[in-house]
Amino acid sequence: MKRVHVVFHDGGGGHRNAAVALQTIVSEQKRDWQIELIQFQDLTDRLDVLRKLTGIRIQQQYNILLQNGWTLGSTGLLRVLQTAIRLFHRPLVRLLERFWRAHPADLLVSVIPHFNRQICESWTNVYPGRPFVTLITDLADFPPRFWIEPISEQYVIAGTEKAAEQARALGHDDSHIFRTSGMILRPDFYVAENYDVAELRKQMGLRPDLATAIVLFGGHGSKVMYDITDRLDAANLPLQLMLICGRNEELAAKLRARPWKMPVHIIGFTKEVHKLMHAADFLIGKPGPGSIAEAMVRKLPVLIECNAWTLPQERYNAEWVKEKRVGIVLKSFREVVAGVRRMLEPADLAEFRKNVAAQENRAIFEIPEILAKLLGETSADSPPSKPAHSATRAL
């Protein structure tokens, strides 16, 4: 049995989702691999400088920023974090080396940014020749020192051509770059389910015949949902909302307590976003890679914003949406009413749906095949998987 470590953290929800998705598909395919998920924050707590100063873990501080919309100037904060990581490079490498020695594996996968140099260096010091893979969970890198490092031992799995080009620009050769057809998502987004949309809406207390938007701002929600819903509720649009608040219980409670003119269904943390999306016509949310990828698989156009408050690593996502013409990018959610009016125009909605339908993301089935190659397994060793576009090295 091959052992595979997957390093993740809980800064935002996407990194854990990616790790769990990989573990789930490997189990479903009955590969002879043991997948161990390693929570990076737990592993490195003793070196968390921000926790020593504030009493709050790095990943918790990040989630607090997202919940409250305190993201203006986040590029500067990012560079401060990267400087702190460089200052603690040697202690971090030594700590990781001790962990790898005590927990051997055949392959190491990272689904987190910022720390890939330290993870790779420590891994190759202990296990020279054993592959280290960075699975990028953003549509593009945000150099320098974010996802891709100029180190020859790093393999990169890139979900867009932009990310693959960035890896080449940092000196990675084609044998170290694998281009998938999109972002990794949980396998349940691909399960063929014949839901009755009208019945789903009725179960949520919504009208079966009314245009429906799902409002989603990641696993921790965001206060911007107050403003969005205020504007939409006052606009008397032919629209109803599903509001996903995630783990932000305060947000959910406040939304439930307010009076509504329009039909709404308010949801806290849920593992059934894939099901809820069946009841929606389009998505309103932040330009996060996970939300956009989920919407594409569920064939939903997106309505997002991009401005100085947008996280720097997510700004390319808005460019991608405009380039592929799969939705509307606003300068601010203060324009959300105009954006929704345009989305509800039959001709515009039809065009967006056509372009969304052209997006075919099978990364969840491609990535295990990539890892199997790096583990030295032949096609005969690998179990049959669901049909997927072949995952090839980037050309």
C-alpha cells in the first residue's frame, strides 16, 4: 500500500475541501493508497508568530477578515506574512523534517499556499527523490512566493493555462507541470441526480416558478450579504434568494430576524451546496475559485465583484469570468440590482448559460491519475475511474 500525505489548513474553506475531495475520490476508486490529511496549522502552532502576539491563530485571523470584509490592503498584509515565513524558514524546515521522519510516506501533496518552499525543502531533505506536489486551488498564482516556487523538486498541478504559464515562467519544465481541466471539487458535484427543481424550491418555502439566486461567500459567510440583500429586497425584482451563511451563526441569525418582502431561504453551514445549486438559476458571491468552479459544474452563471477589497489572489478569477463570458463582474455590490436585472434578461441569461455549458471540469478524476504516475504505477495498476478528459502535462 502506498502512503500519501496531503497538507491543508482551514484558512478559508477551499483547502480542506480540496484535501477531503482527494481523499474521497481515492477511496471511491479503491486505490491501494492510504491518504493521511495533515492540518498544517496544528503541526506548526509553536511557530505561529501572529498567535504569539495576538492569541489568535493565522487561519482564524484570515477567516475573521473574510467574515467582516476587512480585506482592503490585504496585499500588504500578505507581504508581511511572507516576510515572517522567511524569517522562520530554518526553524520551520527543522520542525517539518522531524514530522516527516516520524510519519514516512511515498508522496506528499500540498493544497496550501505560502509554505511550499519550506514543505518541499524539508521533505526532500528527509526523502530525496520522493515526489512533492503542489495542487493549486486558485485559478492562478499570485507571485512571488505564493503557490509556485522556483525549485526544481516541486511538481505543480494547474487548473488553468494561466497557472501553467506561471510555473513555466519560474523555471519548471514540462515534466513537472500537469494541466488539469479545472479546479478540484468534491465528487458529489458530479453525481447524476434528477432533482425536481420545483419540488426543491417548495421544500425551502420558495416559489417554484420564480428566478432564484444562491448567495454564497465561502464557508464563513460575509457581512456584505447584509447590504446585498437590503438592496435586492428593496428593488421588487422577480427574484428569490437562497442565502448560505456557512459557519457564521451571527450572520444567519441577523438575516432570519429581519423582515423580508421577497422570498428567502437562509441556511447555515451545509455540506449540500451541490444539491442546493440545483434549485438556483445563478450565483451571487465573491470571486473565490471554489464557488466559481462549483457554479460551472452545476451550470450556473455567476454575479461577482472585483475591486480594491478583493483578495489579490482572487482578482484573476474575475478576469477569467469576463474572458469566458460566464457571468457578470461588478465594480461593487452596490451595483447588485443592476447586475441582477441584466442577469434576468432572457438573452443575456441564455448566452451566459451557453458559455457555462462549454466549461467541462473533470479535475477530480484526472488528479488521481497524475499522482499514480508520480508513484510509478502503470495503467494496469490503477483501478478504472469515471470517464474524464485525459490529464496531460502542460504543453
